Amino acid sequence: MSVDDLLLEHAAVTERIWFQHVLAVLYRRLGDVNLRFIYLLAIEHFARHAGHGDILDEQISHPVPPTADASEQP
């Protein structure tokens, strides 16, 4: 198994554990929730990460040149 495969597997497991935790917390607070609520929660989570991806893409596509020498910064 390659390092990339291991990282992908770890990310998938971490995501599943996080989502199970969120659902458990919501269940304790809200009681029973319907499937529509769970779908909306998953869509919101996906959209949040997609927004982070957009920011990274913008930063990579249009890098800002450094204003000072990196060695002079604290």
C-alpha cells in the first residue's frame, strides 16, 4: 500500500469518525432527526471544505509576492 493510499484511507476514517461524533452530539441535543437533516448536515460540511479549496486555489493561482525578506521576520 502506498503512502497516498494510506493518507486517503486515514482521511476517510477520520471523516467518518467526525461525522459519527457530530451526529451523536446532535442526537443528544435534538433527539431523533430525519434523513433530510442528515443530508443537509453533510452538504453543509462538504460546502465548507469546498470553500476552503476555493481559497487555496485562488492563493496558488495568484500568489502575493513577499513584502519583506523572510529572514527578517520574527
